[in-house]
Amino acid sequence: MGAALEDRSWQARPLAARELGCTGIYEGTAMAFSPGDRVLAEAESTERAPRRGVVEEVVHDDPHPRYRIRWDDGHESIYTPADGALRPDESGGD
């Protein structure tokens, strides 16, 4: 039984996205947006709908991106997304 329980801590294991330093994870890939990209920002509350808008400017690149976004309601803001909170808006803006 001792041989079956030998130390295997040296074996490789899959790395989580957080260990790899990825941000903006969407379907397993790190996301970066460019001006003109339509995005959807998930709401922090289940009582609010996600916000949709267009990236107007990349204010700061990775590892902590910031985007100036013109929201569909006409407002504009600088947005620093949490992991997975900002993703491509595939609805086409309609």
C-alpha cells in the first residue's frame, strides 16, 4: 500500500486562469477590447439588466484594462471590468 500512496506532488497539474494572471475571462480565453467593439457588462445585482455599449477608447491596457464606454442609454464612463464582467455583445445592439 505504501507504493500506491507515494508522493505525486511533483506531477504537473492544470493551472487556473487566476494563476496564469489572465483577466477578463470569457469561455476560457483572456479578452481584450478595441475601440468600436460592442460590449455587455454584467450587472452586480440580479435585479438589474446587463448594460450594453460601445468601447470608445482603451484608457489602459492589460493587466488591468480600463475602457471608456458609451452606453446605449447615452451615458459614458470609464469602466474597469472585474474578471468575466465584460464580454462581447453578440446581440448586435438592437
